[in-house]
Amino acid sequence: MPPLTQLQRKESIRQTLEKRPQNKPVLIFGYGSLLWKPIISFKGYEKAKLNGWSRKVCSWTVHARGTIKKPGLVFGLDKDKTDYCEGLVFELDEAFLEKDLETLWEQEMHSNLYKPQWLPVITKRGPCLAVVFIINQNHPLYAGDIPNDKAVDIISAATGMFGACADYFTKTTEVLRNLGLNDSRLEEIVRLIQQRTKK
């Protein structure tokens, strides 16, 4: 898939901001690398829970954490009525809003793999709407639901321009643990990766 042009990204941002809740800050829900590598300026953040979606290993990566010949896997938020995803919501600073959204779109919307949507998340202060990047199931890089053992084989063998695919999983798991957030499937995948590297 060719990357989105700068004009296409700007149009996507415009369409997203059109649906912004009135008189409310722009909140971004982070569930993967944003947890340990925030690329945006933010006024603050807090723990949040997104019901009806789960953090799944469902997306191929052929640049960041893999190659075309040996692709890796990364997370995507996939619809799951019986599950939920825990992460952080970041409140963007209005003074840097345009710049931060362009930076965020450049990373998350590079190839249109995700769809930005305003979805309700739950925080200690109550429910609020945040921009969530959900997986585009019609995209060629959508991998579907891969069993843990097969996913670990792929993850352990892949490396891309941002480093080893396995590091993406271990870093995310460490941050979730430090935040006191739960993801039992991710813990299992990291345990299997560590077992694989010890052999």
C-alpha cells in the first residue's frame, strides 16, 4: 500500500477534528509504543480503559519492526465485544495541537493501516471521548488473529528500522506492568519470546 500523502493526512486530521467534542480537550488513547515512546507534547495523561476492543497481535510490519522478506507483527486494536484494552489517554496541548497531530498522523496513518475514531474510554474521572486508532481490517497488512505460538515464531525472527520486533513487545509489557495495567495474552507472548531467546 502506498503511504498517504501529506494532503491526505491533513484531510484525515480535519475530518477527525470535525467530530471533536465541543469545549473538550483532544485526548489520544495510547495502547502500544505511545506508552513508552510518546512522540507528542501533552499536558497530562491518565490510565484509561476501552471496552469492546482488545490489543491484538493482528498487524504485519514490513518496515518499523520487520522487512518485506521477513515481516514482523505489532498490535492493533480489534473489535471484541467481550474484551477490553487498558492504556493511557494523553491530553494534547492546544498550543502544539496542529504540530502534534501531524506528527501522530505521520506515524500512525503512514499507510492507512488504522482508522482514527472518537470512542468512549473510562478513566478515574469518569467516561470521556478520545481519539483511538483502530485496525483497518481491509488493509493488506491486517493479519487477523494469529495463535500465540505462531506469533512468537514470527516476532522472534523479525527486525526492522526501529529495531527488533521482540523489543516492541517486551517494552510495552514492562510499561503496562509498571502502570499496574493488565494484558494476560501479551504477558504470555513475552514469556514465550523470552523462553525462545534463552534456547
